[in-house]
Amino acid sequence: MPETALPLTAAQSELWQRCVREPGNAVYNLGGVYDIHGPLDPARWTAAVRTAVREAETLRVRFVPEAGETRQAVVAAEPEIARLELSRDAAEAWMRADVRTPFDLTAPMLPRFALIRLAPEHHLGYVCVHHVVSDGFSQLLLFRRILDIYDAGPDAGKGAPAPLRLLVEDDVAYHADPARHGTDRAVWASRFPGECEPTTLSSRPFVPAADFVRESEVVPGAVAQQLRAAAWEVRAALPVLLIAATAAYVERITGTTDVLLNLLTTARTDAQLRPIPGMVANAVPVPVTVRPGMTRGELVTEAAVEIKRTVRHQRYRGRRVREHMGLPGDPRPFGPTVNILRVGQERHFGGCRATVHDVSTGQVDDIEFVIGETPDGGLPLTVIANPALYDQDEVAAHASRFVAFLADFAREGSL
């Protein structure tokens, strides 16, 4: 066995078990793309991609059996980088098809890359990676690192991430530590001392996702500015206000006053370990009570308290929280997912400018509201859902309704 064979993180172990049960299910693929304008050097881009993969050990692991358990061995491997020349529509179709193509779990888990030329100074830099080796935060780390290497050239090695071993060892140590893990367990047990029912916007019986449907809208810049001003009024960060607004929207649609939202967290609380790509992310519940007559400020302030408690104890695995809620083994998400991503933001490198966009955020078993930010201050919204629970028309309706709801939420002081 190679010396680089490591145990799986808790997040990897949970996901690996699902992968083994569902071979060929591509919902665990994460896809993203840089929309690049400018005089991109394809050879320089390709070299930057290869260097970034050599640096990020998690992107070169093979899953291997050892003594009755699955471990991950870092191997020497180079990714393939497709070079394509397509129209915009054809490129979008190609990426949609690729992100639905399963990975071979018996091979090294190398990402799939493509550089797609749309015009002489317009390219798409695409990557698809399996969620079992990379969470969404790590995907953004990879994108940033590619641009840094492209800019830095021979000096790029100075920013290389630390070995994967450090991230894995910290995860193992946390789950074995009665002080840290035990404290988090006590907090979650006190928050959910009895049975709870997950929140959903669907009336259909639950079926785990085997695909996804999605629709996109943009919250106009003027409305986004109003939302930022509303957050400032109560000294809250914009993501906190958006999470509170999502809870209010769910209450409006379902009539459920005790809303549970599914919050995706990085589960990275050590600043020194944050730059190491890997899979440690978590999904945990945020309870938000939306009372009749409540003001917007009251809702945001109370939601902020719950979000802070959740984030402070974000490493405690969601599957353990389910046990406290009386839902052991229940595969349903805690509620609609809120995913605040740094997508749509502009980055300049090597005489080019680029914005990153998601193609797939991975497994969505119910419904997910993904909110980013555009260079002009707008808020791009993508609603992604499990097609077993929501059809395309329903997803489109939720996207348009939520944008309209946010406009009302920005203007009105009461719900």
C-alpha cells in the first residue's frame, strides 16, 4: 500500500457509501466554468491546470480497500484537458452532458477539464470533479489557483497548498476529541431535543435525486442594493438577510411557521487548513421561526442568532444531528437548501477577465436556492431541484416568485 494512503474524512465516508450503493449516479459531480474574455494563451492555461492538479493531492487520489475499510491513496496522474471550438449553445449543451457523465470510482479521481473556444478572445474554462474528493469550497480554491499559476509562471510554487494529510488528520482528530466533538454534540442535542419534521416545498413523496433541473434569474441591481441597505439597518451580513428571506419565502409558500433550512457549510474552522483542497463540507439545519406580524428586522436578527449557532458548531455531522431530531437514517434534507456562492464575480489575470459560474452544485435531493453576485452588484439566482419532486415548470415558478418576493422583502418593513 502506498505511504500516501489516508483514511477518508467523515464527509467522504458518508458520500462514498452512497456512491457504492448508487454506482453510475452522476448527481455527485460538481461542475463549474470560468467565462474568460481576453487574449488567453491556451498552452499557458493548460500548463496552469496541470500544475494546479499536481499541487492539489485530493484531485489525484484513488480509493483502495485496506484491512476492511476504504482509504485514499495519492497517486501520480495527469488530467486530460479537452480543447474544443464550439458555439455558445453547443458549449452549454456539451457541459450539461459532461456533468451528467459518471466517474469511474475504481480509477484515480482526476477532474475532467475542457478549454472551449467561443471566439478569438472568448473562452470557457470548464472543470468537472467528483464531490467525494472536492467540496464546493475546494472547487473555488482550484479555480483561483489556476489563475494564480497562470499569472505567476515560474514563481507559482510559492502558493501551493499544504498536503492533504493535514486536512485528513485534523478531521480524524476532531471526531475523536471528546472536548471539541463532545461540546458540539451537546449543543446540537439541546437545539433539537425531540422529533422534528423536515421542511419541503414539494407535496410529492420523497425519492433521492438521480438528476437535477434548474432555472436561473437575476435579482436586479436596484433590488440588491435595497437588500444590502436592509441588512445594514440591522447590522447583518447580506448572506444572513438572504437566508432569513428564504425562510420567509418558505413560510409564505407552505404556511409552516417553524421553518427548517438546509445550510451548506465548509466545516473548516482552522484558518491554516482552509486553503487545502479536499472534501470536509457539511449540511446542517438552521431553524427559523416566522411569526405572524413579525418585522423584517426581527426576523433577520433572530435568524442571525440561529445561523451563528449553526456556523459555530458546523463540524458536527448532519447525520448525527438527524439522530437528535428523531430521524436516524432519514435521507431527506432538513429543508430547502440555501447556498451563498462567490459566483458571478469578476477576476482579472494575464490581461484577461473572467467570471466563474456553476454548472452543477452536486446532489440536490429537494430544492436549492443558489445566490451569487455579479460585477454590477446584481444577485444571480439559480433554483436547482430534484426532478422526482419538482418539474421544470415548478422550478421556473419558484425562481420567478422568489425574485419577486425578494423585491417585496427589500421594500417592506414587515412580513
